Amino acid sequence: MVSYRIAIAIVLLAASAAYAAQPISVVEVHTLVPIEAPEASHEFSLHAHTFRGTRWRTEDIAIAISASARVLAQCGVALAVSDLRVIEAPRVFHYYHTATSRRLLQALDTPRPAVFFVEDTRNVPAFDAEAVGLANARSRPELANTVWVAHGARDLPQAIAHELVHVLSDNGSHSVERGNLMQDETSPTNDRLTRRQCDLLRSRGEANGLLRRRG
């Protein structure tokens, strides 16, 4: 099993190196509708990305992001004007894998926080969605403050919101509280955050430059 995984990693590295000289560019930009939250004390702009030629549809991404923003609004955080960017890139970059995704972000000027909607993941272990905050980006700084979502991820709005909480609060903790968004497993009914979770999200998000205070 170990030798098999090493072989896969070598193949992926070789493929990414072969494609490195090919152009990577943003070919479309769609503006996302901001979510009204009059009582919010903070706001953030989200920069979503997908790839031309994958199964993701821009309208599905936009709907899911709006729904996830409504979940985060309970913490007094509003989604300001944001965008969805469609990337033209060799197919190897359509998949989330630490080595190749680092190369992708080295080639793109990507404001944060950023969410990438990819075809699938090639990391082991494989997750439907994965967040990389500052605390877990020391060995992969290019990926800091990003979220990676594989096509077919279940409970998509909750999955996006869950991973954004990890990034904005720079915290990988999960909850065992019933109905809490940060449970290990996503569910449409797991959509609540505690006051402590919201306080951490706002304070660290602002300190790390991912949230800005209104007014």
C-alpha cells in the first residue's frame, strides 16, 4: 500500500511538472449577489473558483454559496460583493492534490478567502471538502485560507459554511453538540453555531485580514 501511494504521488508530480509550462488563466468572472445582513458587524468577500470542463455548473455554485452565507450570518458576518472565477488550466489541476494545487496557486493571483470547486480530490485520505487555514498551512503556505470542494460533496451549503468557519476562525476543532454546524458529519439540520464559535470566527477572521469591520 505504501509503495502504491508513493507511485501515485510520483505520477502526479511528474504530470504537474509536465503541465507547468502550459497557460493557467481566469477566463470568466461572475459577480455573486451579496447577502443582506443589516445587523452584521463584519463582512467578507469570497472568491470562488472552478475550472472550465468540469461537472460544476456556475449557477449551482452561486446558489450554494448564497445558502452558506446565510448560515454564517448568524455570527454577525455578511457576504459582501464577491465573485466566481472560471479557470482555464490543464486537467491535472482540476483535481485537488497538495503538490499540484500549490503549483496552481503559484500561477494565480488569488485573493483570500478562496473556495475552489474541483472535480475530485487525489489527496489521501480523501475528503469531500477540506479547509486550509493559517495554522495548518505551514508546510503548504500557498494554500493558506483556501477551501477545496469536490464535485458531489453532500450537503453542499453546509459543507461550504463548515469549511469557511475552519478558515475564518483558523481552528480545526469539531463539535459533538447536536445540530452544530461543526460536527464531523455535515447535515442540513447541522446549521447552528455557538456564541463562542462566532466570537472566535469574528476575532480571528478580522485579525488575519479575512473579515473587515463594518462602519
